[in-house]
Amino acid sequence: MVRKLAGTVLAAAAVTALTVGPAAASSGASGATAASAQLIRTKVYFGDCENTCQIKVRISNISRTKIFDIRLKARLKINGRNVGSCTDHAGSLGAKRTKWASCTVRGKSLARAYDRYLEGFADFDQQANTTVYYRYYR
């Protein structure tokens, strides 16, 4: 439960994009964070991506304030087409700490894209756009 303290509750979001080719689908690659003055840094990793695709995000708090109500929203595209999205609630994060958040995309569109890849009709180029929402006391 969140208690109101003296100060203002602020909300912010950090956006990360990651593109991975079919050969590097299970290895980690880094993305770039969005605007300046963010309290967090994120790094996106892919798990196994076949009929279901796991998106893992390492969230690092680089500030001296406690961040709470961290939420992850991820959208997965295969070959430029949106195949699904997922969300995760990561909770709170202390100052100078790191936490992992992950969610799994599954659905008919992803299964069809993977089947077309197995049959040799299309590539399987993955792109994940993630947004991490958080709140903190000033």
C-alpha cells in the first residue's frame, strides 16, 4: 500500500526499443532509453521466441529516491507487423537497486508468423517496444 508523504507524487515513463535478428533471438541486446532526467535505466532481453515470446527487462534505479508502482508494457512486432503485447507489474524499487520484469506474448498472430518462418515464406525479425511507467515522491 502506498502512503502519502509530504511532497508531490510524480509519474514518469521510460521507453525502450529493441530489434533482434533471427540469429540473435536468444542473446541479449541493449536498447536506448528515452528522454533525459529519467530516474531509471532499462535493458531489454529476449527469451525463447517461437509460438510464445518472452520479453525480459532489467530496470535499474539510478536515483536516491524510492520508486514505486513500476509497470511494464511491451509490444512485439515480427517483420514490422504487430503480433501482440503484454504487461507486468514489478512493484517498488529502492534507491540504487535493480529489478527484473518480464512478460510473455502469445497469440494466434505470433504462431502464424512463426509457422510462415518455418515454412520458409518469411523472415522472423523481432522488434520489441517497451514502456516502463513508475511513480516516485519528490
